[in-house]
Amino acid sequence: MNRRKFVETTVTLIAAAPFTGLTLPTKKFKPVRFGIITDIHYADRTPNINRYYKESLAKVRECVDLMNEQRVDFLIEIGDLKDEGNPPREADTLRFLSTIENEFKRFKGPLYHVLGNHDHDSISKQQFLDGVSNYNFPKARNYYSFNKGSFHFVVLDANYTSEGKAYDHGNFDWKDSHIPDDQLMWFKKDLNDHKRPTIVFVHQQLDTPGFEDSHKIYCPDNADMARKIIEDSGNVIGVFQGHYHPGSFNKINNIYYYTLKAVIEGSGPENNNYAIVEIGKDLQTYIKGFRNTQSQNPL
């Protein structure tokens, strides 16, 4: 099938990396090309305002088909994979999770997940992790890292209250988000142990200084600590995020923070959102957006 007949694409140059301290192999350098998608919110329920929960299944199917066709190195969803029914029931939520995860598993390559706040609706963090798989891990983890090509990738989990209590069965306020100290310590050590160009994935937004005060509800309360670790490492090229459905872009201290638009918003395939990210030897990042993911020129 020629998917160009119904999928519009755009290309965006995100950033040229200033990381002169990184030693890059010249002969054996391996670029990377991966797919991203976020805020799918799949559930078998009627639409609510502009959220079309059932349609997310077909939107993900389109994304997976294209990623298979394009043979990207891996596919990662950046949180809020599923949602819950109305009224919410644990058994229904687990069924929604199984249905959308099975659709993702059609991808013929490594698949990864980032936890979002809605992934804790009606179920626990562990129940969600038991229902998904991350490539090359015996059991899915809520925060972890992996390598691909000449690059390192880190996944964070900010789905904790300011007191460090994990979101559980809907018992949380999505505006109260936090990355626990032990996870931040692990993050710092992981970046120190892997001196490769690095990309970070997290559901909530870390680029707090780029927003007005009213927007900061989308950011962990200690996002500044995560940014300091990122900046001090000298490894991180950029951060890919979800959570804020309209999407956004900020560049802070030469590190870009790209928030992909949500899948759930709007009816019909024309309102789908996903992208292919390409990073080469020059460490410049290119975004090829599909459907409603538009181009931009942030430089």
C-alpha cells in the first residue's frame, strides 16, 4: 500500500547539538531513526468533549503500519496509552490495556513504553507494567535506559505525588507530579555511565521555564532538578514529552524539549499524530511528522 496517498508528512530541523565534549566514533558511527506517538487514551467508551477514545485503535494501527513500512529502529509511546470507562472498572481498564498493547505488538521491531498519569486510572503502576512489554527487558520497568545505534536513551517516570507516593488506581491529582529522589539519583548515574549522545523520554513536561505560571501544572514539581542533571551531564541532546495535548517546543541551554501532539484529540484519521525522529552523525535532529503533526522552524 502506498501510504503517501493518505498520510501527509513534514520535516523539521530541531537542533544542532553543541556537545563538543562527546567523543563520537567516525568509522563505526550508527545513526538512529525511531517512531514516537503519545496520549492515545484508548478506551471502549463514547467520546467526551474532543476525545475520541475508540478511534485511537485505528489511529495506532495506521501508525504501526507506517512504522513497519519505514522500518524504523524502534517505536516508543510517550504515555497515556489507555484510559478508563465511565464508570471506571478495573477489569475494563485491563481489557483496554490489553487491546491497545496487542495493536502495538504488531510493530516488527523493538517497542518501548513511557508511563503517563492515565496509565494509572483504575489500575496500579505494577498492573500496567505487567500488561506491557519493553524490548529486551524480562519485565517492563517504569524507568530504564537502553542503547540503539551510537545513541543512549533514557525513560523516566514522573507519576508520583509531591510526597513521593506512586499514582495508584486513580488516586492522584494529575497536576501533582514528581520524580522521586532515588530515580533522580539513578538518572544521574546512568548518564554518567553512558557517555553517548542521549535522548530522554518522559510523559510530563520538564521545560518549566518555557511556560507561563498557569501552564506549570503540566510539569513535575521538581523538573528543575531533572534539567540540572540533564545539563550537567553534557550528554543529552533533547527530551521528548507528551501530556500537553496541543504539543509544544522549547529550547533551554542548548537542549530541546519537544512535546508531541496527542492522538486522542479530534475525530478521524486526519487528526492523528505521530512522527519519525532521525538523528545522524552531526547530532542534528529531524522530525518527520504525520497527519496533524505540523512542521516548525525553532532555530
